[in-house]
Amino acid sequence: MSHWRKLFNNVYLGSWDLEGREAVTLEIEKVQVEEIKNASGKSDQCPVVYFAGTKTHKGMVLNRTNARAIAAQHGNDCEKWPGKKIRLVVRQVTAFGTTTDALRVE
């Protein structure tokens, strides 16, 4: 059974993309800042990491938690992250008063 979020054209990688998989190891292709619209329609500049060799070529919007996890593994200079591998997992997190699945860098 497919997650309902897969029915929509999601531009960025989400926890639903790992559905049925415990974890996935991916190689960082690039990191860039992009203008992202949030649920209320407000635009913000956010870092997005893209992965080499993926079928969808979706990027993952980096939050501070995941950016810190990558930096802890590969250093603070994000220009040196391409070519490095990270492991993504789905974890239950509480944010904005609800518990939901989220992508986390392990």
C-alpha cells in the first residue's frame, strides 16, 4: 500500500519516500540554498541537499537537526559534503503539537 502523500507531486524528499525501508544510505551530490514556500505560502531561503544516483532526483530540505548531524559526520564546511555518504531513517518526532514521521540523518 502506498502512502497518500505519494499521490501528490512532492518536489522534495519526505519520510513517505522511504516507506517500507528501514534506512537508506545515499551519497550527497550537492547542497544549495533554494526559495521554499511553507504551508502558509510564506517563502524562505532553505538549504537543500541532493543525492547522486537517485531515480527521482528529489532534494531533502535540511532542518537544523539534520544539518548538524551531517556536520558532525563530515565537518562544518558544507561545500565539502558532496561525495560523502549519509544514512537516512524515518523517526517519529513531535513538532508543532503533533507527532509525525520525519526523515533523520543517522
